[in-house]
Amino acid sequence: MARPLMPKATAVWLVENTALTFRQIAEFCGLHELEVQAIADDEVAVGMQGLDPVQAGELSQEELERCEGDPTATLKAAKPTLPQPKAKTKGARYTPVAKRQDRPDAIAWLLKNYPEMSDGQISKLIGTTKPTITSVRDRSHWNTANIKPQNPVGLGLCSSDDLEKVIAVARARAGTVHAPAAQPSGDGVQSMAPAAPPAMDTDTPADPFAPPAPPSDSEPPVDPFAQPAPASEPAPAPTPSWPPVDNGSETH
């Protein structure tokens, strides 16, 4: 159901000049029933000038009287007598005059990188015609010598989102998936994938920080903090007695 142009002003007029219920006014104006009650209590839309929906052509007097006599009825908006604006159908994409000369470059780029795209998709994407696409493909365009493939996003002929959507649809129809090409590096050489690190030797080298192996049971452990044993002194030679003792072995 069509709503009034000014719902609150219409609700103010209906509250002040009719015997409609809050529910009927809320449904017709697209408001909440509590909001209509607040308008009646001068809590909302204080000082707002009411708008007569009958004079505005939004409601008929017969419909208003019918709903006043039946609190359960629902107001139905009157059919507008003024001509309504027509919705504009989606036509060809408009391309600014300053960028129309770049369309052959964009067509060449799309034909080179995405051959699965149809002429209709390219035509809608950058706002060109099918004969122009055909002439660029067949190299029969009047400016073929100066055509250089360029990305239409960089030329401002379409957005990246639109381009991605068209590419996804074209690939889904063709059932193909393109792998990303290698990007050239700054020195003109294609960037290669980094080489895998060399395999490590299977023999694990000895850990220089590992603690020494414990001694075997046959050798007693050596205490590094033990004091060295004192060197042994030679025994003193016996002292001969004087005068010599006569043991009776000599003859006088």
C-alpha cells in the first residue's frame, strides 16, 4: 500500500480531525501505534502543521467516513491522479567523451587476457559496440597501429568489482580457470619461486654444549674440587752410633 508523502503531518491531521483509532492511523501512515498515541498526547511532533490527506489526493472522503464507522476496517489509499515517474530501464553504459578513445585499448586487453568473455559482456562492461570489438579482434580497426592493450580499470572505464563479476561469469560458462601469470621483477626477469632449502645430513652432529658422558663403573669418579695428596718424603738414613760398639768380632 502506498504511504502518505508526509506521514507524521498526515497522522497529526487525522488525530485532530477524525475519530479514527490509533491502529487505523498507524497502518495508513506507516507508523507505530505508540507513536500515534504520543502524537495525540502532544509528546511527539509538537507544533507540527497537519496535512489533509483528502485535499492531497491520498485518501477519499468516502473511505474516511467508512473507517470512522467501523473501527476494525483498514484505510485504503486513493489511486493517484497525477502521472507517476517511470522507472528508467538499464541501458548501455555511458562512457565520458574524454575516455571513449581508450575503449579500443581496453577491448584489446580483455580479448588478450580473457578470451572466454563474450562480445556482449565486453560491450556492457566498458560501454562499447560489438562491431568495434570485432574490428579490434580482426585488426581491421582504423587505429590498429596505435592500439595498446591496457587494463580498463586503470583507464577508468569500469570498476574492479564489475570486472571480477564478469570474469567469474565468463569462466563459469566456459568451465575454464586461468592460473596467475608470473609477474616480472624490476630487472625485467620473471620472478621465480624460492628454491627449497638443502636437505640436512641424516647424521646428527655432536652437541658442543652437551654435558660429558658419565664415567664407567670400573673407574672411580674424580672429584674436580678435591685437594691433591701431599708428596711422600723419603725415610731418613739410620745414624751410626759413636764410638763404634765392639761386638767381639775384631782381634786386638
